[in-house]
Amino acid sequence: MAKFDPAQFVREVRAETARVTWPSRKETLVTTGLVLALSAMAAVFFLVVDQLIQFAMRLVLGF
């Protein structure tokens, strides 16, 4: 079993984070906006589908 060396671990973490390609501020804002917009669209879609199913069930069951 390999011996744990905290100093080596920190060096490896620093080396790995140096290789990461971080998104620009613009890219982050655009993707955040897309996530919020698509989440809102999905919420509206499921609201409409739920209302349609509720309406159909009321017609079928006669409530």
C-alpha cells in the first residue's frame, strides 16, 4: 500500500489546477442564463401538462 504524503498531494493538486481551463466571465454568465431559462421552460411545460392531465381526469371521472 502506498504511503500518504500530504506535501506530494498538495503539489499534485496545484499542478492539476494549473492545467484546468477555467471559463471566462462571459461564458459563465451565458451558461447560467441558459440553465435558468431552460429550467423555467421545463417548469412551464410540466405545469401545462399537469393541468391538461387534471382536466382530462375530471372529464373521465366526472368531478
